[in-house]
Amino acid sequence: MGLQIPQSQLICGDAADEMSKLASNSIDLVVADPPYNLGKNYGNNIDRKDRADYREFTENWLGECHRILKPGGSLYCFMGVKFIASLYVLLEEELEMTAQGWITWHYTQGMGRKRGFSPRHEDILWFSKGSEATFNLDEVRVPQKYYRKRNNMSGANPGDVWQFSHVHYCAAERLPHPTQKPEALIERIIAASSNPGETVLDPFLGSGTTARVAQVLGRAAIGIEVNPDYLAMATARLAEPFDGFDSVDPRRARTSRDLPKTAAKA
């Protein structure tokens, strides 16, 4: 009998409302890419709220995330610069979650500016419910730049600055969604902070990247998306054959320098 692939469940609806229907302490990992409140058009809604409404919206869905996460479960949340500091305080002080990391996703291309520095990164906050959290370092190591005897030659910790290219608008993998995230970025999160057979939730599913990666990695996925057109897009994506992720960490291709002959042959 072959390995049974966990089933994905995709739900059309409001994130907080739909999460309220899930059992407490039932989710191992939440990967959230919520609207940044920058006025983007998401088809059936525009991401533009006043500050008080946006904070209430954020508190509602984050409160549900905290409730449904298992003790030791992790939340990774993407956020833009306008709200990242407030989000950190909300998670640490109001929800009393444990800060595990502040990750910078660096991309090499972006919108140019004539005044000020052009943005080339987004931030990802990693918090856990309780002080302990799953972290599978061996699943996400990258090759060492230089060989050193004391180094673990299965690879180095990738650090908290990640370089992944955007899914460019001209790429074959690009779907008609304004904030599609690269699959390899999500792969690192899921591989590091969950185990095969566990359940990963994305409350803002969008084009379906989290559900797709979870499926490939043998996790059960629950995806919630308010736009039915995007949900149909994500559903179709799950049915496609897998032939590799749409992006990679460029360090994956390097060979460690100064390898001794015995290590090089191994």
C-alpha cells in the first residue's frame, strides 16, 4: 500500500468567520499572507480600510488563529512595513504568543523609485503558541559556502534573510493574483515548522500556493479564500501534476569550497 496523501479542504468565506467553525487546538501550522491595507484590488474587494477597522480585522483573524493552533504550533505571517511593528506587538503582548523569528524575504527586483530607496523586501513574523515550536533544521539546510571541519556538511542554517525571486508576471507559473508568493519560500516554512501528516492552514489562500506546497510535502491543507474566483484557481492548481517548485534558493546550487578529497568523494 502506497503512502496516503492527506486531503486538502478549500473553503470560500471570510477568514475569521470560517476559522471560528474549526476546533480549538486543531492546527499545527498557520501560514498567513493577509491584505497589507495598501489599496490593492483583490477582485471582489479592495484592500482599503481606515486604521481602526484594519486593526479590528487583524485582531479578529489572529485571535482565531491563536485559538485553533495546537500548543507548540506556529504562525508565520507576511506583512508590509506600514503595520509590521504593530503586528509584532499585537502578537507578543495581546495574544501572548512567543516570538521565534523575524524573517526578511529579499527579492532582487521590484518597483523603482526616484525618491527614497526602492523596496526590495517583505517581512515574515514567526510566532508560536507557547515557548516550544517545531523546527526541522535538517529539512531546510543549504550547502556551506566554505568547508570547515566543525561545520555540519549536510548544510547550514539558512538564516533569517531569505532570497527568493518573485513569481514574475511573464512567468508560466504566474496566475492572475496580485500577491502570488513563490512556492520555494512557502516550502521552507512548511518543511521547517510542520511534519508530514500534520495540518497547515492558510486563512488568505489567494492563488493556492500554501495548499499546493502542503500537498506536495504530504501535509493536510485547509485554505480559506473570500474570492470564489481565486478559490477556483487554487482548486485547479491542486489537480495539476507536480514537476518542481516555481523558485529556488540560489544557495541550493552551490558546492562548498575547500572540500577535502574524502568529503568531495562522499
